[in-house]
Amino acid sequence: MDKTFLKKIAKTELHCHLDGSLSLTAIRQLAQMAAIKLPESDQDLKKLVTAPAHAESLMDYLVTFDFVRPLLQTKEALRLAAYDVARQAAEENVIYTEIRFAPELSMDEGLSATDTVLAVLEGLADAEKEFGITARALVCGMRQSSPAVTREIIEAIAELAPKGLAGFDFAGDEHGFPPQKIEALIKEVQATGYPITFHAGECGCPNHIADILALGIKRMGHVTAIHNQPDILKAFVAAGATAEICLTSNLQTKAAPTIEEFPYWDLKNAGAKITINTDNRTVSDTNLTKEYGLFVDYFGTSTADFLEFNENAISASFTTAAEKAQLLRKLQENYAVFLK
């Protein structure tokens, strides 16, 4: 399976952060709009927006996002950014994507939470019209932020589902703000009726995965710490939970110190629902085609496996049942050509 083949097969992506996935071209456009000076060479710019291949920790990796934050403070900027990330996905034959972002990180200069979400939804709609990709937005609450800030955002955007807001996520400092510490907020989001995915098990903390399962949440980002945790793995599979795994970023942040400690085989052998994701295309210097290639190289992942993982992603997606059925047909028709 070469790069050309891997680019052609239909894909879905559930775990992609808007601010970590902007193309260099879009970053230059956004900087011009914000009157922020950038290095002239793409090589120098890339150093500013890409995390080290071997970051010291998750928090070290997250520092990279500070550079992008000032670029995403207007509705025009957010619309362009959302369009850009969905465009990149469409170019890899991604037929469905969920792009997540934290409204509070774009509210430094007066935008409201509603302003930010509507701008992102408009950008995704632009990409849908131009490229045919189905793109939805997830809103992240930052777990280290004041609960009052997150609560305000939840209340402000609770009615935006008809415009394309698909669900919620909690991201940020997992170690300092474990699920139990923000349980009240999690339950408030659940009360809105929106589905939730959750960053869990990215900081060497397998108990967080168990805690999230106990709260009835069945989609999780990373779950890296499930490696060598048979009881939690068993509970994960029994719950029918779905793992949004992110290989490159997990190796960068030392969530998986080595490829042997990445939980692919734990999940695969247990029959868990796996999905493959980039996490942050730019910060991790990756794309979905590259990620698929790594799975082939490291794990011998087959075309049939990729079909299964994409079926898992569509089934676990936060779109409508009718749209899921349509996407599954499209996916299966694409793979039928390659699985003859």
C-alpha cells in the first residue's frame, strides 16, 4: 500500500483540532489579516508552528498553540481557518470529518462564544459546498479554565445543533484536571443533550478512562494509557466505546514512550472500536495519509482493517442516523473497488 493508494481510499476523521491543523498558506493569510509579522521562509515559519518530534511532555507540546491563538480572533479568521482544515481533509478523500476547537481561545478581542462557533460552521459549510466533504464542529471546554467560563460557553451555544454543531469535548491539562475534578461540568454538558467525546488516558492515567466510562461517555480521544490495563480494556470493549487514536502525537508527547507501548494491539486484539486520527496536522507535521502509512509500517494494517476503522468512525460520529447511513454506503462503495 503506497502513498498514492492510501490517499485514494475513503477516510473519516473524528479527532482533529482546528488551531493545530492550519496550513502554512492559511497561517500567512491569517497573519496578514491580523497584521502580525511572520518569518519570510516557510522553513522558519514551520519551526514556530510544529512541535518537536520528541516533546518533553503533553504540556510542552501544547505550547506550540500559543503562536496561533492571536491569529484566530475574528469571525473572518475563524471562517477561513475552518475552511482550510476541511479543505486539507477533502484533498485526502476524507468523506467525513469532525473539527474541534475551544471558543474561549478566540474570545480575546471581543468575540462571543456564539460568534466563534457560527464563524467556524460557516467555514465548514463553505468547504462542504466546494469539495463535497461532510464537516461538523465540536466545541472543546478547556479543563483548566474557570468552570464559569465553560458554563457560559455551554449555555451560549446550546441551540446551535441545526447549524452544524455536533457535540462537545473536554481538552487541555488532563493531569491537573482529571474527570472527577470537572464532573459537575461534564454532567451539565450531558444535560444539554449533545453527545460528548473526551480526552482521556493521554497523561499516563488509565484510571481517567475508567472514570469517563463510568460517566456514560463512549467516545474518547487517545486512550493511550489503556496499554497493559486488561481490566479497563475489558470494560472499554464491554461498553462498546470507541477510541480516537492519534499515533504521531502520542509518540511526540510521550503518551506512548515507544511504539511498543502504543495501545494499538491491546485494542485490536480485544476487539475494541478503533479509529485513526491526526490530532493536529500542523503541530504534529502529519496528515491522515501519513498516519495510515505509519499503521501499515508499524502494525501491518490491511485495507480491510482500514475499512473497519472507518466504519467504526462513522458509527461513532456525532451526525444524524440518515447521514451515517449515506456515509457508510459511500465508504463501502469506495473500498469495494480495492477489496476485490
